[in-house]
Amino acid sequence: MVKVFVAKETRAAETRVAATPESVKHMCAAQLEVVVEAGAGASASIADAEYEKAGATLSTDRAAALGTADVVLGVTAPEPGDVKRLKSGALVIALLAPHQNADGVKALIAAKASSIAMELVPRITRAQEMDVLSSQASIAGYKAVLLAAYRLGKYFPLLMTAAGTIKPARVVILGAGVAGLQAIATAKRLGAIVEVSDIRAAVKEQIESLGGKFIPLPETEERGEGEGGYARQMSAEFYDKQRAIVAHHLAACDVAICTALVPGKKAPILINREMVEGMKSGSLIVDLAVEQGGNCELSKAGEEVHHGGVLILGPVNLAAETPIDASALFSRNVWNLLRSIHKDGQIVLDAENDEVVAGALLTHQGKITHEPTRQALEGGAP
């Protein structure tokens, strides 16, 4: 019987857990033996007793559980010290951040552990139910608007009062991916006027269906739709033209929320210093792309920046601030992936015939199987 260990997160401020009682029930029903580290769900308001009721066994010996597990589930990558405790051939499933965690990847190789990086799951129809990036981005988009509303020195909605009318806040959202679309919906529910910029003309209909107004694209032959409908890297000339258009909207807005990312690339700079200096005093920017370099030139990860009367927020890991629902969604994504590779009572990592495994398998049998990561770590050309 395959033994699955649900590890308690050790990273600071990480409140999510990779399995909930709901997903544990599914695993037990599939004849998986599930061991949960004591306290693993505490930050997500899940008591140990709930895991036991779902069929799991609790463990207070992390080292022993890691050393006997066939599969280790986590939200973030295990520390190199924990990886050393894994038995040869064990499988780790988590957000492994291979481009930022070279030491972790090397530790997995040395331990001859297999690993699936949830952020590398290909964005194909079959894998939508495993798409951790989308499920967590939706929460981040929602939280970004609430954060902006909390920090902004004025109301979001239009208010008619005996003392006069309060105009609604004006919100500009950069990027209409999963996070951006959720930000549009949330800002509209709070009563704001919402304008949205995206390099893909195809998202105009989605933006308008949520009540947002699409900011026109630069007149150019370039098209922003990349593989799978996601945004692609554009030329410097295109971004210059886009910034010129967006600058006029930023000058009149109260809040700008940045969500624009390009898969596998540094986030494009969509708001430069000059544009920030053209914004109203008292306005603010929430840069959700800050961990990938940021859409705002002045944003800093995990910090608040004050520049010319504009507050620039660079929140990291916003999904962890809603741990109950973030864990519920994350655990469902992980279970959907795990059940797809659990066949006939064993874990099957068939990279030749399974495109999800082919895309997300990071290490296997002492080797890096994800080519971009291998090239980056070995100094090869990207």
C-alpha cells in the first residue's frame, strides 16, 4: 500500500496545508495509507481530530514519517535537511519553485527522490483540475482588492449622503488572467469603476462581462496571445506604447492592481517611475507580480514603498492570508494529480505517455527531468 505523508509547513507565514480532511477521505477510499503530521492543519483551522476522523494516522515524529513515506505532500518545497531523510525513490509533490531553489533541487537529486512541481503542471484542458496556480491566483486577486480597499483613504462605492455625494473609486487593473478577472469582479462588487489593460484582445469580452472597461491596445501588428491563450513576451516598443496609453488612466485612478505575468519570464514593467509620479497623491498600487520582478518599477517584495504621495504595496503569498479556502482548493488540485498517477496500487510516473507528468516532473532517479531547470542549473542556454 502506498504511504502518503502530509507534512506541516515550516516556512514563515505559510498557513496553508497540502491536504484537508476532504482530500484525506478520498485518499483513504483509494486505498492509500495517509499519515498527517500533528498540527499540520492548525493554521488553516483544521484540528488533528478531523484528520483522524477522515481516516488518517497522526505522527509527531517528522523524521520517521519522512523516512518511510512513498509520497510526501507539501505546499512549499521541503528543506534540504528534510529531503535527506527521504527514502530513495520517494515522490515529493509541492510548489517547488525550481527557478528560485537550486539547493532544493540539488538535494532532491542527491536523495534520488522524484518530485512533481505543482507550478509546472501544464495548462491544458485535462489538467485544469490540478492547476494550483489558477486556484491560488483567484484568491490573490480577491485579497488584493480587499487590501486596496482597506488601505485606500476613501470609499470604493458611490454614496449619496445628506452631506453630499461621494464619487466611486476608480480602479485600474493590469492583466486579465485568473487573478485579474477575480480582482475585476471583487472591485465591481465593492462599487468601484474598473478599467482593465491586457495585451490580449481576446480577453475584452471577459472583462466586459464582469463590468470592467477594456483599455484599448496600442495600434500595432503584434498580438499578445501566446501558447494556450496566455500572454506572451512583447517587444520593448509595444510596452512603451502600452505604458503611454495606461499612463492617462493611472493619472485619474485611485487604485492600480498589477497582475500581469508571462509564463517563464520576468514580469513586464507596466508602470515606471514617471507614471507613478503622475498619479494622484493618496492613490495606491498593489503589485501582485512582485515576486516575479513586479509590474511596477518601484515595488519591492514584501515591502511598502511611499513615492510622491503614492503607496506601493508588494504583498507576497496573499493566498496564505485566506488559509481555509486556499487549503481546500490547493488540496483538491493535489489530490486530482495524485489520483491520476496512482494506478493499480502504485505510483506510476509515465512521462512518455502522460503529458501532465511530462510537464511537471522535476526530478526522477537522480536526474533533473525538467529541461529548463536542468539548463538553468547546469549553465546551459535557455
